[in-house]
Amino acid sequence: MNMKKAMIITIGTGSGVDDGIVFSIRQQNPNLLFFIYSAESEKTLNNILTKLSKNRDDNDVIVKQLNEVNDVEILYQEYSDYIDEIIKKGYTPEEIVADYTSGTKSMSAALVSASIAREIKTLSYVAGSRDVQGRVMSGTERPYLLSPSAIFTQQKIKFFKELFNHYQFDSAYSLLESTNIHPTYKEKINFYMVLSEAYGQWDRFNFKQASEKLNLIDLKIAVEHGLKKLIEEHKTDLHKLKEGSEESKLSEIDLVDLLSNAKRRFDEGKYDDAVSRLYRLVEMIAQIEFEKEFQIKTDAVSLDFLPDTLKKKYAAISKSQQKVELGLFDAFKVLDEKAKNKRAKTFFEKQDKFKKLLFVRNYSRLAHGQAPIKKDTCQDFISFIEETFEVEDKIKFPKLK
């Protein structure tokens, strides 16, 4: 099945120009012809239309008169609009050929630039023996077809890196997935796509899927990008996170990972999202310390185990149940009273600051109110966790250069 084709052509002036353009058109045999001409080149256009097959349907020919022939910026914008017009008629960029055989240097530069910007698959130019005026002589024409796919690929890689470095992993992946890749860049593109999948899954706490993707990366290629050491470290981190998730067991690596995730949301300006993670991190610390000290989970604590200061409170709300679930403050209270836990001790030393942060968090839109979290509040929450619980942001996602 032959693919349909459209051809956009700039029309210049001078003897013999029409022959070169007719030659190019017959080589391409397009379904749609889109001519761009000026008042000076109208005669050339008429000669071309006369020489072309009279059997062509007039609806397959579009002509646009544009008398500007030297201002590249104006030409670029107009030509871009013309290409968009062709695309609106149902042609994809892959089905469009841009011929810049004739016209001024500015016209050629503008058409090539607009074609690259719109990712036109093929650029066409007719060469051959030239006369004293520099025009290709009739009968000596040779077609040159150029594919700017290498340029497209380079542009997409640059944009991909920007998206990746701003944690837009899904968008980065989709960008390359929809790109016509130049063969030279295939290995690099495959590496980048797997990388974006892995860190995208990790960013959503899908540790198993992230680990599987990261394990697919060829470390030889990672060396070329200066990422081998970091990826090896992250493979180890993900293995620990995956195992803990599968066993429903929290550990220090979960705290580090959640803090890093919260900081990425902070970097994005998503302060409400960051604070919701930071609050969960404090809960997680209490849960980890509780299980470490007592080998008991905070959601299954026996009434008899509670200190007297809490036993009466939970007996009143337990509804005859023998095991209760402790809230954040009460979990730390048990840790402090029964185990003299270091993290619980420092928590209560700084609880006034935490209560202020908690007040703002509780009235945020992701909790119980409507007020958005401010940047300073989010930063204060991060500092509180790092200083109070000595949790370090040791997981740094790669930045592509």
C-alpha cells in the first residue's frame, strides 16, 4: 500500500527553474502540491503548472502568494503555518516533502527551518550541472533527499533530559516513544527510555517494577553516561525497598527514600504533596522504632502493654477489643516512657515546633482544610525531620547532562 504524500515547494525566478521543480515533483509523485510563490515568480509557477500532467485534480494543488522573499523570520512563521495547513488536511509530518530547490537563500533557510521544527521527514533538493548564472541545466537534474531525523532526535534528547531532570519521567518516556529515532541514537534512546521507566516507577513507590527496569540497564552504556556507580547503588537501595515492601516491614531505607521523595516534590514546588509525605515519614519513624524496641506493630498493641497514662484512654475507646492502634503522639509516648527511646526523647524535646507544623498541615487541602502549604513551612518541616531524627537524604536521582 503506497503512503500518501504532500509536497511543499518554494518557487523562485529565472530560466530553467521550472524544469528542476517539475523534475522533483515527478520524482516524488505527491498527492498534494503546495506552492509558495511571489509576484516575481508567478510566471515560473504558471510554467510549472502547464508542464505538469493536466490530469491532476485542481483540488490537489494549493498556491500561496507571499511577496516577502528576504526576511527569514517572517518567512519562517508563514511557512510554519503552511505546513500546519497541510497537516490539518490529514497529512502527517512523515508524509510531507519540503522542496527548497528554488527561491532566495532566505526562502530556503526558512523552509528548511520550519520543516525541522515541524519534524518533516524529507527535505528535497535538485542538483545538477549549472550554467553561468548558477542554475541547474535542464536534463542534468539529480534529486537529493535529506532526512533531518538526526536533528529531530538530538532535539528530543535535549528536551527529554530537561523533563527527566525535573522528575517528569512519564512525559520524558512518552516523548522518546513517539519519536522517529535516527539509527545512530538507537542505543542511547533505549537506555534513556528504560532509565525513565525505572525512576518513574520508583517515584511512585513501585519498587518491584523499578528494580526490574533498573536491572535491565546495560552498565557498559551507563559508564558512557557517568551513571554506573549511581545505578549500582540504586539497584541495592531498590532491592532493600522491594524486600521490605513485600514483607510489609519498614526500615531506615524507607525513611531515606520517603525524605528524598518529599524533597523532589519540594523541588517541583508541590509543597502540599511534600508535607503529606513528611508527616507520613514521622509516623513511619514511630512505627519503625516501636517495632524495633518491642517487636510489636503500632496497630496491634495490647491494652495490658500500655503505660498507665494511656491505658485508661484506650480502654474507653477500644470497645472491648484487647488490641488497639496507637496514634503518632501516643506511639512516641510509649517509646519514651517504656524504652527511653532516643528518637522519642528528641521528638518531645521539639514537639512544640512539630505541633506548629502539624497545625498548618492539618489545615491544608490534602488534610482537613483549604489553605495551601507555603514554601517556608515545607522547608521548616524538612529541617525538623533532618535535625530531630537524623534522617539524611542519601538517595539522589540522576541528573542527565
